[in-house]
Amino acid sequence: MFETKTLLKPVRGDIRVTFDGEQILESRMRSDRDPNMQSGLQAKWLGDML
């Protein structure tokens, strides 16, 4: 799961989100957020709710 609502739409072209095996890249650039931590926290929250 990757929250894309925080990505700004570029003036030209598209944003391409990829995973290189270690990190998530936004248009070949490293994200300034840590989506792995975000996913882990969301999974823990969901587990606690269930």
C-alpha cells in the first residue's frame, strides 16, 4: 500500500512509482517519506482494530 494523495502532479509528464527491491522511487527519485514505516504502522493499527 502506498499513499499517493501526497504526490504533486507534475506540470509535464506522469509520476511513475516503482520499487527497486529496497526503496520506493517516485519518478526515479527517492521518496522523502518512509512508506515502509507507514505501511507497518497501518498494519499494526488494523491488527489492533481486529
